[in-house]
Amino acid sequence: IVLTQSPDTLSLSPGERATLSCRASQSVSNYLAWYQQKPGQAPRLLIYEATNRAAGTPARFSGSGSGTDFTLAISSLEPEDFAVYYCQHGSNWPFTFGQGTRLEIK
Amino acid sequence: QLQLQESGPGLVKPSETLSLTCIVSGGSISSSGYYWGWIRQPPGKGLEWIGNIYYGGRIDYNPSLKGRVTISVDTSKNQFSLKLTSVTAADTAVYYCARHWRSLDPWGQGTLVTVSS
């Protein structure tokens, strides 16, 4: 299963809303996770099973979708949110990641 | 809380075997329902899932690496290991271990392995 994220880069300002997309080449049901990665750090789980916030994930992050189309939304960007975001499916092996979306400060 | 820590050589010669261990603390590797995985990230690139192991014995390998990779678990030491044979420069990456049940959490901090003579 191939996951395609869009856009590759998103340039926004603090306080704006961000919408990141992840499309699967076939249905992954709701087994879709989102991760945030900052430079020099391991990825951190934000959202699991498409819509569930992981422990410690701020409420401004929300996930939606099922089947093949998924969205990660950040309602009002904070300075610490500028990072790379990856989606990952856990439907059937091999699990794969999207290529990532870089969220940068405009 | 559960923590994972990768350990192993940071430099491996081409054609040799890369060996890493992930030490699990703050919880048992025999916890029912969880798998333990290896993921890698070449410098400046995206994430690739290498494989998983369940303490009861089930193992999954990424087909792209099958034949070169072996994952094992030592429940007595609460750790699991990765071996990758016949390495080339393309295997240079940060290698992460993580716990998972369809999603990965938590992750180890990662360890950079460079393949070079």
C-alpha cells in the first residue's frame, strides 16, 4: 500500500489553520496514524486509528478520514508545530509511511 | 514510563553485518498484544519500516529487505535485536526501535549507523 501525502511543503504563519492530506492506494480502514518529527528527534505519535489523539497531543490537532483519504488538521498553529509530519498505515503488512509534509513558517 | 534505547556500533564496513539491540525499560517486552519494531531513516529522507517481532515468536520482515534482515527477541533481558547482512552505503541511516500495535509509540531516540570503509 502506497501512501501519498500532500502537499510536500506547506508554508503558513502562526495562528493559521493547517490541513495535511494522506491518500492510500487502497483502503486501510481506519488504521492510519500521524507522526510529528522535529530535527534531530525521533518521530512522535500524534494521532492513531485516524481520529484518536495520542497521550500528550494538544487538542488543536485533529485527524479525520477512513478508507483511502485522511486529513490531519491543526486548528491554530503554534511556533512549536513547524516540523515534518508523516502518515503511516497499519492495515496489513508491510506497514508503510507517506513521504512526509514539511510544515514551515511563512 | 516505557522507554526504548538502541545500542550498537555507529560504523560498519561495506559487506559486513549491522547489529543493533533495543533495550526496553519501564515495562515488559512480553506484554500481551504489542509488537516490537525496527524503523530506519536515511539522512534527509523518509521513514522505512524494517520489521516487527512479537514475543511469542511471530516475525514480519519488509519484503524489500527480506533475505538480509533478522529480528530476534530475548525476553530474559527484555530486549530485541536487529541484524542486517551485506550492508552497503544505502543502509546508512538512523535506526529506531519502537513498540507498536498498528502505530508506533513510544520510539527510541535512534542511533546513526554509517556504512563506510
